[in-house]
Amino acid sequence: MSIYGGALAIAILIAASAVFVTRAALRVTQTARRFSFHSLRRQHSVNAWILFSLAALLFGCAVWLPSYGVMWVYVYFPPSPTPTLTPTITPTPTITPTPTITLTPTITKTPSIAETTTPFVPIAIESLFVGVLTPNPDALFTAIQFSTEFDGVNPINPKTEFTLPIQTMYGGFDYNNVMPGVQWTALWYRDGKLICYQTEPWKEEWSTGGIGGYTECANPIGGWAVGHYEAQLFMAYEWKVVGRFVVVENLSIPPTASSTLTP
């Protein structure tokens, strides 16, 4: 059982206890009304208010524990690895595409930022951080697989070379030992220029490990064009993995014929 699951179970037990205490307080209140002596009624009324206060405190604990208590526990007890993913297994694409077109000599690859320096988060992106900035050092990510189609869990027919036109590009990956609440970022580059990004805290429902993680780029700066692309993944400021692909012209589309007037 995960830390979040244990906290939720304890919160349910506390809420149930609060219900029983509330019922006991109501019974004491009803009993007090039947006494003729003022001192006995007063004593039972005091006991009833004590029970009501205890019930309110228990209800408050039941609400606080899964909402804020879990984050406090994560600070001192990082979540343990889940068995949903073995870090030593690196998924390999099952289909190796055969290139159908050859890049023309006019296309020359420009070295990207990541090929000359260690990937880093730009200052403009850092200003958008709102999550925890201390990630689990044991967090792992598999190689990014790219595709223009995504079934909700994995990219469909991933490859490293694509032809125009493109609507949306997906980068899928698996992960493990990721702490909820930590800021994660995906940066997309074309020929060394930032064209797309995602940054937000890692959500509780994504769990600490599993399959189906992905980043997407639908409206890059300047649109989709011929060039060399790469996607970089970060946990807070720590670079985790990078993936690359190429976009080329669709040479299978015949050129539009133009007519020339003869004098």
C-alpha cells in the first residue's frame, strides 16, 4: 500500500470514529433532557459539548490528512518504488520503419543546444514553476518514443523520421520513483530553438511509477517545418532524458503544374 493509500484508509477510520462520537454526544444530550435536577442536566450537557468538540476535531483530521498530511509525510519519507515498472527494462520499438525518402543535399543539420551543452531549463520557464523543486534522485525515465498518434497509453507506430504535414507530435515514456507534487518540464526544440514547452507539478493520480507518460506539442512557434527536433524532460532543474527526431518534406506529393504562355 502506498503512503497516499494508507493516509486515505486512516482518514476513513477517523471519519467513522467521528460519526460514532457524534452519535454518543446526541445520546448524552437526550439523556440530559430527562433529568429533573439542574446539576445533572448541566453535567451531561458539558459532556455532550466535549463529545461534539471531539467529533469536530476528528472530522477536521479526516479532511486534513489526505489533503495536506501526505505532502508533509513525503518530505520526510519519500515514496517507495512501485512494482509497476522495472528500471532495468528499456522498451524497444517493435516496428523499425524503412526510410522511403532521402534528405536532399540542401538540408544541413544544425547542432542543437543539447549537443553542445548540458540541457537546462531557461529562466523564462523557471518563472512558471509552482511545484516542489526537490525531486527524488532515484527517479527514472525511459527513452522518449515519438509519433503523431497516441492511444492514451503508448505512441502508435513510433519512429524517428516524419514527413509534413504534421498536426500534433507526441513523445511517450515510462517512469518510476517520481514524487507527486514535484515540478516537471518538457522542452521541445527545432534546430536549437525552443518552439514548445510544458511545465506543471506531477499529479497524484499519475502515481510514482508506471507506463503511459507523455508530452505533446500541437502548436510550435513557427509551425511544423523541416528540421531536426528534440524533446528534453526535467524534474525541477534536473535533466532526465532527451529524444530526437527529424521532419522532412513529403516528396510523394507531385508539384503543381504551371502553364507558360508562348508569344
